[in-house]
Amino acid sequence: MHKIVSTLVLTALAGSLALAYPAQAQTKSKAQAATVQEAPLRAHMAFLSSDALEGRGTGQRGGELTVTYLETQALAVGLKPGNGDSFRQAVKIAGVRSLPEKSNIAISAGGNALPLQFGADWVWGPGDGKADHTLDSELVFVGYGTVAPEEGGWNDFKGMDLKGKVLVMMVNDPMPTAADPKRFNGEGLTYYGRWTYKFEEAARQGAAGAILIHTDKSASYGWSVVQNSWANAERFQLTEGKVGTGLQGWMTDATARKVFAAAGQDLDKLRAAAEDKSFKPVTLNARIKGDARAAVRSLEEFNVAGIVPGTDPKLKDEVVIYSAHWDHMGKQGTEGDTIFNGAVDNASGTGALLAMAAEAVKHPAKRSQMFLWVGAEEQGLLGSAAYVAAPLWPIEKTAANLNLDSLNWVGLVKDVSVPGSERTELGAMAAATAKAMGLTVAPAKPDLAGGYFRSDHFSFAKAGVPAFSVGAGRSWVKDVEANNAKAATYRDKYHQVGDEYDPSWDLSGMVQQAQYTLNLGRMVADAPKMPAWKAGDPFGKARAAK
């Protein structure tokens, strides 16, 4: 069976190569500007989302085939290996699945054990990739669990020693007030509000664990989303670099009320107190005790990186990185259609980078350019996080990261979406690039769901690199009503088996989006200096520290 599939893959790969790099493209005049071609983009996207690659799952055979395809294609278009003599960068991760039936971990409050059901009332698991943890720790309520110096010195921990404690936290940000309607970005979500930040901060505080209180409003999704991710599926996490606390988890609002009441506390009053920066941690008359066990498997995934060397004697030591995640949801289940093909998410961005690279190698810029395909994005941006933890190019010499995730598969547009670009000087460059292409920049909207923090560019932003994802516009050139309706159909296909490639798709808008990204990257690569963060932006601090 493996031999049949391998033959199929190689045959398809060869066909894709023939489509992707026709003779006329290879002989194109170097005097012409780099122009992204639809044929290679379509060929790559079709193959990457085919059943042959089995949904490009993390830790699955389809993922291995995808990495082989990408490094082969990178070599074919003329990219230089990005990691010494290799296109691959190893990403060490662990697959973890909680084993409540083999664990006896429990919460007691006021001296009494509380009967909590795993899945229905709370979920937990390791945050450090280790199978077994024994705890006997106090629970401490730390409000929003936020340290934000730029917000008037906000610190929910107030210097309290939290080593060995299990922190109970709220998700989201402190609410804006009449006196300060813009605090924590007003209506928009900051990274401090994301659940990932809460777990990261708990680790920085030296805590033994962290449990988040879920509400539909604060999380922006129901408990079933948490339950499905933590109780019914394998989760993946990094095992090198910055790892999490020994225990991570969530509890329902009803469970939190039960725990706090048994501990002699009023949860609503503590929540209200946590809305003020004078809040101090509250040690609860409650403990978490017992053994928490999980099934853990270690595996190695790969990022794929290729380089177009710069032409300027000095600026070639700096780099512009174009990125896209190659992974999707892989194969799941045993009946019916089990392959989550991920055509739009993100065979589109993966294929676009290959088509862009084919042009960039023929038209190098002053700075070097890296084309980076990262793995395990669907598991929590793990591939990009691993890259910035051990960068193949010095972070302080990385001018920008432009990320592509789920491209426009509907048709030509008059605008481009550049959310997050306004945080840096990339905003002005993005607007200038749009104008040169006859496009407008879509108006910025409050980031209510924290979209800026949910794609691979954010790993670079946290490291201080100006970064954002280039989004698809929605101001259609023609057939406005029909295209709006067509675009709306993807809501039911996102992260479902229905995200499949359709050869009838009009990819002119996808080519336009890829071309815009390449043009913007070229502007950054040829600029006299690297773009800077706007004054006061919290992510600019990491750049300033380099």
C-alpha cells in the first residue's frame, strides 16, 4: 500500500513540476518585474490539498510527504537551503492526551473534596510534555493574570511568590471604563487577554499550574470547544525552549462558583475587584492534590526554509521572511470522508509561497529573502514558535515577516486587508504598495476576537519582528452579490472535510494577493532601513532589547 501511494505522490509531483515551471517562464526577461504566475500556484494548491497528502496532519504520514514535496520544490525553483545545507528545521514536539481514568487529581475547598467530572466540569493536562505530575498545591486567584507595564504599571501578581501554586485566572482583558475607554485597547482584544498568554505568564511566575475560568462571553466560544480540544483529542506542544507549567486546564463558570463558594469566597466580588489595577492575588482556602497522568508521544516535525540571497554588500545580511503554514488537520475518524484536505487553509498560502519564490529567485532584492513553510500551526503556532526560539537568521537582522494564511479563492478585489500593519512602519509601506497596484487598504476594525494573535506572524511579532498576515480583500471587482454568497459558503467548510480544491475556482484574486505580498516584501527588502514599531507598542520592546 505504501509503495502505491509513494508512486502516486511521485507521479503527481512530477506533473506538478511540469505545470509549475514551463519553459517560457524560465526564459522570461530578467528586466521584467517579478510576476506571480497562476499555473504553478494552482498546481501546487491542487496537489497539496489532494487525498495523496492525507490532509497534511501533524505527526501523520501526510505531513512527512508534504515536507518532502516542499523541499523538493524549493530546490527546483532555485532557492538556497535555509539551514546550512538543508531546507529542513526540526521542531521537537509532544503529542499529549490526558488520562483521567488513570489519575486521581482532585480539588478540595474548605477542607472538603469536590466531586468534579473531567470533561463536563473541568479539563486538564500537562503543559510541559511530561506524562506524570504529582501535585499538592494551593489555589490562588490572580484576576486576569496580567503584567502590562504600559497600562499604568498593571500587575495582577504584585510581587507575590507563586512558585508551586496553581493559579486560577480569568480570560480576556480588563474592561474599558468611562474614565479610561481605551485601556487594554478598548473594544479590541490585546494579547494579554488570550488564553495562551495566561499560560505563558503562569510559567514565568514559576507556578505549578494554571486553570482558566471559562465563560462563553469571555472566551468567545462555548465550553464544547474547550471540551473537544482537551478531553477528546490529542494536543501538541513544544518540548524545547519555553515550555508550559506542569498542569494546564480550564474549568466551567459553574465549577468555579462551586470552588470559590466552598472556599468562602464570592467569585463575583473578586471578579469586580480584578477590574482595578490595585487588585492583589487572593489565596483560596482550596488545594489541588493528586496524580495527573497523560499519554505522551515524542515526535519531530519540520519547518522548511529556502533563501534568495540579497545583492547589496551590507543589506544582504538582513532578511525579509515570507511565511505560510503547511499543516492542516490530517486524517480523523474511520468512516466516511476521513481526510481534512485544507485546500484554502492552507494549501493556498503554501502554494502561493512556492509560486512567489519561483519569481523572487529571478529578481533578487538588496536584502535577502526567506521563504518559510512552518509546521504545526493548527496545534498552536508551534512551528513558528520553534523558529523564533532558534532562528535560522538572526532576529535582530530580520526586517519583517509577511504571512499568508487562507487566501482569496473567490475572485479579483479592489482592496487588501492588512490588519496589524498599523502597529509598525509596515503600515505606510502596505498602503504605498496597494496604491501602486491600484488597490485600497480595507478600513481597520476593532480586533474583537484577537485575530492578530492567531496566525504565525504573531510568533515573530512577540520576538520583536514587524509582522502581520496579508488578508484577502472583500471589495469585489465584479459579481458582488454572487461573490459574497460564494465567500460565505466557506464558513461551513472551515476545519471540515469540505475544504477541498475545486478546479473551477477563479484564482485571479489569490494571484493578486500573492503578488501584493511579494511586492510589499520587495519594498521592504530594498528600503534604506528596516521598518520600526510605532512608539509605545508593547511588541516593540523585544526589538529594542536586541
